[in-house]
Amino acid sequence: MRAPSNRIRGGGFFVAQAPPTTSPSGEGSELVMTEQMTGAQSLIRSLEHAGVDVVFGIPGGAILPAYDPLYDSAGVRHILMRHEQGAGHAAEGYAYATGRPGVCMATSGPGATNLVTPLTDAHMDSVPLVAITGQVATPLIGTDGFQEADICGITMPITKHNYLVKNAEDIPRTIAEAFHVASSGRPGPVLVDIAKDALQAATSFSWPQRLDMPGYRPVTKPHGKQVREAARMIAEARRPVLYVGGGVLRSGAAQELRVLAELTGVPVTTTLMARGVFPDSHPQNLGMPGMHGTVAAVGSLQKADLIVALGARFDDRVTGRLDSFAPGAKIVHADIDPAEISKNRHADVPIVGDCREVIADLVVAVRNDQAAGREGDYAAWWAQLDRLREVYPLGYEDADDGSLAPQKVIQRLGELVGPDATYVAGVGQHQMWAAQFIGYEKPGTFVNSGGLGTMGFSVPAALGAKVGDPERTVWAVDGDGCFQMTNQELATAAIEGIPIKVAVVNNGNLGMVRQWQTLFYDGRYSHTDLQTAPRDAKVRVPDFVRLAEAYGCVGLRCERAEDIDATIEKAMAVDDAPVVVDFSVNHDAMVWPMVGPGISNDNIQYARDMAPDWDDED
Ligand SMILES: Cc1ncc(C[n+]2csc(CCOP(=O)(O)OP(=O)(O)O)c2C)c(N)n1
Ligand SMILES: [Mg+2]
């Protein structure tokens, strides 16, 4: 958990929709155009001024005043969800698809507490979100009133910032600030909790022309000396690697990254959060690092003499055992959030700034070095990495019993649907296979819950992504366990006309947990069998095809390898309803490679009990 002082964190590509902040000289807010209305009307008017076109939510007593003017809003579409967790994840999916903050709305107490998971998810993955909750009326606050929960207290460590609004006249300024904070600097979730009596009170509406937030000025422009030092180290290194994280995606720096990579010839590894920001087909892309990363990507970090970390945070799933991570590497660490730098691994060259600006400046510095004859020679390094790629590629084996290989299903999905679609994964084995076996060529085409690992993310986030970009094909790649956490949002998708497609990779169990039980608990499968695809296939509880149909969606099933393509094509042909495909797959497939929990990346296995030979020169 981060310290409260770090709650407002540093810059991004997400578009701030609120008014500009004051100039450094700092004049106060200029208010124009006042109009009489209720606090609730003022809230909806504020959302319209902030450019909001969609709100995902569920009404209840405390927020009810806001739902009345919302009914009449011409600019704001409200999508009635079936669970507030779904509303939060849908808002995240919308943010991924549009680059603008997603908005969710809930009532006090249980409505607000149901937002805790998506808020934490957005905080961990730096997703811009504005959550609006109703609070009990001010005289009831602190009395354990009906449906009172101290949501500001509860969400203090899981939001970038939050507000409790008790006066109607504070609503426009607070909403404007919330959108600015959520989308600027390091993006993140902001919660605005509004007391019911503030929503009901008469007030005068005026939208602030400027914001006065003297304590909040994210640094986006990197320090030139640090950038030049980084360029010098790249030229002098023998074994450098660009370790690219979600910050590069957030800052919209895919183009700049490509220029830097091609200019320097340095190998690139993209984390789970950055899949797609550098094309998978690019010869310099080594794939994903970490617990289920490629041998070449993990090896590149371990053997590097220089790691240039761009918008990445040295997460434990990437570093493995920290004290044995990349022992010979010097570190250049660029991040918009100063709290990330040297948090887990000491940075020899810290660079605070927006990744897009950092990379653009780095390109200039590298060009200058090259013009002066200073250029790296990485031929021997590439020979080493190419050998790892060739000897230890990603792969899988078909099951002995003729059952479907889940990896094959996911690989074919990517091949048939192509790189223009958005793929939204759940959490577990299917998520890792979706990261490994779909070729991502464009930024933003892979969406998932990385930091928190939230089961149930996929269906509502896919729904939100489709609302944000209706022209795009959106596939949720979900697990049978995850799907059962939030599949009620199929009702939302069917009724609201949001034709997402869901591939349920149904291995009949909590597969990732089962994999750990196989490897670390002697195959004692304590409570991981879900009975969604029993081996004898007698009774499926639930039957996902019938469940889909019950929710007004098209339901399909595929159980044989020879039917994969035809089933995907059938699903692709449906464009007027959501589709759910139950891919009943092998129960025992495992995700490889794997770095076991708490062990060194040096001990990665590319298959069970099979460790790569790092130094073989043949
Ligand atoms: C909300 C939540 N609860 C529990 C977990 C722990 N967990 C991680 S993966 C996993 C299994 C997921 O099962 P499924 O959706 O079927 O995916 P599979 O691994 O089988 O592909 C569990 C229980 C989690 N990540 N999130
Ligand atoms: Mg499963």
C-alpha cells in the first residue's frame, strides 16, 4: 500500500477535460455564468461541462436526487449495470478505449463499497476514473445512519484523491478538479462523495474557468542532464535492454518508442501492461518479461549491463526474487511518478517525466551522440538473445486425450480476429495465454487487470471498451472462474445493445490456482474444481451456452480442435447481440515458462523441470 503522501501521483496521455489549472503565478478561480438549480442538477451540468458522454451506474437512496436530472440529460448516457463492481470495471474499459476518464456512479453504503475493487484495480494500473457516490445527508454523517459508509476513509489508500462534498456550491469545482486529477500526471481513480442534502439544496451553478491547485503540479518535462546521461550509458553499454511498462502506453509514446528502439538497436521487452505498445512482429521485440515471460525476455534482464526502464515499476512479477534480479545491470528509470523511482530497485539515473517527452528527448540525445561517433555495438548481445529465442520459443503441446489445447484456441482467436480488435482478459491461466499467444501490433489492443489481478474484470471492462469505441471488435477472453464473478453484466450488454464477444476458456477449474497446487502442493486439488466442464461432460453447472441464452445473448460451444475456426467465424458473424463461446478445453494445461514465486529469474523453467541453458554457445 502506498503512503498517503503519494496519493496524487505524477503525467499521461489521458486527456484532461477539466479547465486548465492556474498559471504558476496562481490566480484564483474565475467564475462565470451563474444559474439557479439544485445540487443534483449542478452535478449533471458539471458532468456535461467535463465532456462526459457515458456514466455506468446503479441508483439508490442517497444518489437518487442525481438520477432525476440524469433522466433528462441530452449529453450524458447512463448505462444501468447489474453490480457496482461491473460499473467500475466498465468505466476502466471505457478509459482504455477512449483515453478519457471513465465515470461510474453508485449510492452510499453497499453501492459505494462495491466500487472498492475496481477503484483499487484502477489505482494499481493507473487508469483514469471518476467515481461519484451519494452519501447520507450531512446531519447523519458519523451516526451510523442507514447505508452510511465512510467511503472517503475506505478509499483513501486506493484512490489518487477523493472528496467529500457537503455544500452544493462546491460541486462544479470539485467535479472539474476530479477530472483534472484523474487524467493528468500519473492517471488514477478519483472519488467524489456527495451528501444527499447537498444534492437536494438550491444552489447557483457556475463552471470554473481555471483551477487553483497549488499542491498539484505533475512534472512532465524531464531533466536534460539526466536524459543525456542515459543516452551516454546506452552508447557505452554492451548488453542494454529497454524494459517498457504501462506508462509508455498511458503517455501515448508508442511512436517515439519505436524510433528510439530502431535508432539504438537495443532489444525491447514489454510488460503485461504494455503488450501492444511495441509490435510483436518487430524483430527487436523479445516478448513479455516476468513470471510467465519468454526465456529471451527474462534472460535479457538477468544478463543485461543496462536496463532502461520506461514507465515500468519493477513489479515483483517481473523481477522475481528482487535481490537476485539483474545483478550486473545499471538502471536508468524514467517515470512520471517520482514515488516509483528507486522504490524496488535503485536507479543509477532517475528521470522524472512523462514517458513521451522522456523518450522524445532521449531520441535527440542519442542522435547527438551518434553524430559525434558515440554508438553502441550490441552484435554479441543480439547473438546471445537470438539463440535464446531460437532454442526456447513459446510453445505448447496438445493434450494426450484429444481435448482442446487452450493455447491453440487463444492463438487461433488472435489469428482469425486480427490485430485491430481489442482483447480484454480475465485473470488466471487464460490471461497469461492471451498475453503470450495473441500477436499485439497496436497500443491499447490488450486490456487486462495487471497490478491487482482482479477476477471478474473481463466482461464489464470489455463492455466499457465497446461503449467507448463501438466500431471496434471487442473480445473478452475469460476463464470459467472469472466469468462467474461478473457475467450478470451480459444482461446489461444485451439490453443496452453492446455486442461484445466472450471466449470462455473453460478448463473446468480455477486453473491458475490448480497449476500452483500441481507444482507446489503435490497435486492436492483443494477446492479448485468448478464443475463447469466435467470430464464426463454430463452436467455442467452452469451450462454457459444456456446461461448466455438466458441473458439474451448468442451461446456457442466448441469442444474439438477441428471446430475452433468455424466457431470463431460464427461468433464473428453475429453483430447484433453479445456472443458467448464456451471453449471446453483440457483441464490440465499449464502456463510455461514460469518463474516460481519467490525464486530467482535465473531459475526460470520453460517446461516442468526444464531449465534453460544460459551459456550454451552452440
Ligand atoms: C477476485 C479474485 N479472487 C481470487 C483470485 C485468485 N485467483 C487467481 S487466478 C484464479 C483462478 C481463475 O480461474 P479461471 O477464471 O477459471 O481462470 P483459469 O486460471 O482457469 O484460466 C484465482 C482464484 C483472484 N485473482 N481474484
Ligand atoms: Mg478456469
